[in-house]
Amino acid sequence: MPENGVIRVMVVDDHPVVREGIRRSLQHFAEFDVVGVAGSGEEAVRLASQVAPDVIIMDVIMPGMGGVDACREIIHLMPGVGVLMLTASTAPAAVIEGVAAGASGYLLKDSGVKQLVGTIREVAEGRVNLTADALRQAAMLIRKDPAGAGFRGPDLLTTRETELLRLFCRGLSYAQISAATEVGQSTVRNTLDRVQHKAGASSKTEMVIWAVRAGLLDDLQ
């Protein structure tokens, strides 16, 4: 969550009605500041670097550069940003490709305001809003090495790092992990940053996918 408590949101969709609908919905909440709207993937990449959002709501299907490619490029330029893929259905291809590109979750276009607000909050807090099945499928898609070749496994992590990573992968915020383990929030954040570096992950989503591949979440329901 941003230190000042205000979540900077950018909305990307090629339909003006959708963009305006989301913007108006968020205007009723003081914790959100819609800092930019874009109608294409290309515009989203340019605008993101200018307005520095905390969370981007990104339509999956757009003319030209689609949402998945735009997400991938933005995550590469701004690893700390959270991206929510906006989709008309939970079709596996769209969701999984977005996750593999670095998205923190997805949001259905027919979601209500309550779900919209709650999901943005979760992503702003650093949580990954994804099902276990989506993570497993994304892990298969993102894997570039042949079965296990060159894969850096969980033996890289200390017991404490593994514990905090597993809690994070289950959707707990830094504050909740801190309360559950009696470890300070700054230590939780720094530890997970270290885990991300050890895993060679470019984002927290990719770190979670790494944990799935490493077998650390085989009991995830």
C-alpha cells in the first residue's frame, strides 16, 4: 500500500464507456486517485512512465498492442507496478498469458464496484489475486528451460524465507504476514525482495510462479 494511503490507478481500455465507468466508480472512494486513462496498449506504455501508477487496470483485447504485451512491457520498465487484466471471461488463455506476462490478477468486466475496489486494494498491498490452477498453468507457460534444466530450486532459500514466501503466495499482505510470524513489516518486505532476487524473478507474480514450479505450494488449494 502506498505510504500516503492513496492508490494511484491507471485505466486502460479501448472502449471509452468502460474507461469512464471505472473512473467514475473509483471517484467515490477517497483512497483512489485515477491518474490516467489510455485507449490502447501503446498509449498505456507511454503514459505509465509519466504518471507512475500503483495499479493498472488493463483490458486484455485491444487493437494494435494488446493488454498482455502492454503488461509485459510495463512490468519490464516498472517492476513494482501491479497490473489487473480486465477480461470479459475467465478463458484460460487470456488469464494465463496475462499472469505469465507479470499481471497480479484479473478482473471480470461485469464485476461489481465492491469487487473492483477490493481487488485493487489487494494488488496495491502487494498480494497476488490468482487461483492455484492459474498459477500452475502460468508456471508451465513461463518456463523457458526444458524440464528442470537450469532451474534454481528452493534449496536457495532459508527456512525463514520459505515460510514468508509461502504465506505471501497464499494471499497474505505484508501486515498479515508480520502479525502471523511476529516479524516486522519492513523485514517481511526486505525478505521477500531478497527471495525475488534469488529466484531471478522480475516481479512478485513471477516469484509466486517460481514457488509453484519449485513445489513449495503443492498443497495450495
